[in-house]
Amino acid sequence: MKTLIGYLFAAAAGALGMLLWLNQTTHREINQDFAAAEIKRVAKAFSAEQVIVFNYKHKRSDLISTAQVSILGKARVFAGFDLSKHLRVVVDQRKRRVMVELGQPEIAGVDVFDQTYQYEKDWLWNRFSEEDRDAIARGMRQSVLNEAQASPLLREARESMKDFLTAMMRGHGYAADVEFVGPEKPLPAKG
């Protein structure tokens, strides 16, 4: 019985110590420099990702023949925030609120990881050149970028960043207001 009471007393003392420690760490005051440094430190690794399935067609004709290809593929697209372009942090100690202002998310990377040449036609007189191969690679990447811009990827990146920063500031005992400034990237023209 004495052992059980000892364990209960130790557990209660440990829980009280944990609550005091949490109260101390979550209610310390932070300033703009600290908040901005924390955001920069953790946001470097922050991004949203989406897999895009694409069908890219390339065609080049001359007087004699036509070289063309149709490529079905998949690409992983990453969206993130360039904090060097825009980051503003204002801390209101009295209200325990942090206002964070960020620029709009951008496509940070494209990784084409699967491609199948469904239809390839090049003739003896009109072969694909190195310039054609470069143009195909650029065209595929631009096609993926256009699809990514039209997808919900950038909206999801904004929402995820807002949720993340709100939770991070809550961990310091502050409420967070997150705003994204600047024009959203326009959707590419269809056609």
C-alpha cells in the first residue's frame, strides 16, 4: 500500500512539474525577430506536393516528312514559399497575437518520374535531333507546370502553411493571423 501511494505521489508530482514547465514554455514572450527566425527555420522544409499525370504531344514538320511523339507520363510537383521575397511578422505582446504576412506560394520543383512513349514517328529523312529532344523536355516540363498552376496545389500549400504557422505559434502561447499578399499566379490560357 505504501508503494502504491508513493507511485501516485510521484506521478502527481511529475504531472504538476510537467504542467509548470509547459506553462513556462508556452507563455514566454516572443518578439518579431524570434518569430521570423522560427518561421524561416521550419518553413525551409515546408512544401506541398502533388502527382500530375500528363499527355504531351510534340510535332515538327518540314517539306519532306513529319517527326512526332506522344508521351504519357507522371510528374511530382512541389509548391513552396520563397521567404526571401516576402515575410513580415508583427507580434502584439498585450493580445498575445502574431500577424504573419507571406507572399504567394510558387511551384518550387518538377520531377518527371515516369514517361511512356505511346506514339513515336520519325522518318529516315527527318530524325529527332538534339534540339528536338531539348524542346520535348522543355515542352513536357511546361505542360506539367501549366497543369500544376490549374490544380488545387497552390491553394493547398496556402492552407497547409496557415494551419502549420497557427499551430506553431499556439505552441508558444500566441494566436496567429496568417495572410498571403500579392497576386495569385494566374491560370494558364487553355489551348
